[in-house]
Amino acid sequence: MKINREELYKLYMQRVEEICEVCDWKTQSGPEEIVNIIAQLLEDNPHLVVVNSAPRFSANILSTPKWPKVGSKLQFKEVRALWFSNIIKDAEELLVVGQIYTIAKISPASSWCSVVLEEFPDKKFALSFFTQVQDIE
């Protein structure tokens, strides 16, 4: 998003002059009043705001993650820090670095995702412990 700051400034100063003409006793404005004036100017002049079509970040971190599907192949790479000590313990005891496993069930939960593997149907693991095979081929 890009705001035409030069034009916004001109409109803001016009608004300040209007206020001063009506209220010649007024010598200052508080933060809330300033924000309200700027917000009103932006709402009344939508052409001041231009939405860029290109993402601002090199990695589009704001997009929804694309989770792998059931049946996808994963390669175990490492155990990472995690709140769930039982998941860490199971991964350390059962998984082999470099070994490829198959997703039996996937449970995305906002920023992290648990997976159940066909090879260990009664255990959950963190997706962050793995690399998707199609990403490493």
C-alpha cells in the first residue's frame, strides 16, 4: 500500500486552516483529533491510497500455508523445540533422520501442524520435523 503523502499533507493543512478560521482560539490539537482528521481525509479521498499488486515481503508470510495432503511423503530431518514434550520424545525414539514416511492424517492448526504417519498410526508428530519429499527431489 502506498499513500500519496504530499497530497495528504496539503489536504491536512487545508483542514487545519479551516479549523483555525472557525476556532481562532485553538492553539493545539491532541493525538486523537489528528488521527481522526487524517482518517477522515483518507476515507473522503480514497485516491490517496494505492494498493500495490506485488507483495511487500519476498516470502509471502501472510498467505495461508499450503499443507501437504494425506499420502504425501515426508523426510524426517530433525526434532525442533516444541511445547509438547511427548511429541519430541516419540520423534527422538521412533524416527530416523533421512528416513521417508507417509502422512496418514494431517491436522493444521494456524501456525503449526501435527501429522500422524502410516508407519506409526498411534503417534503424532510436528510437521516442522520433516521436509516434503517433492521439495527435496
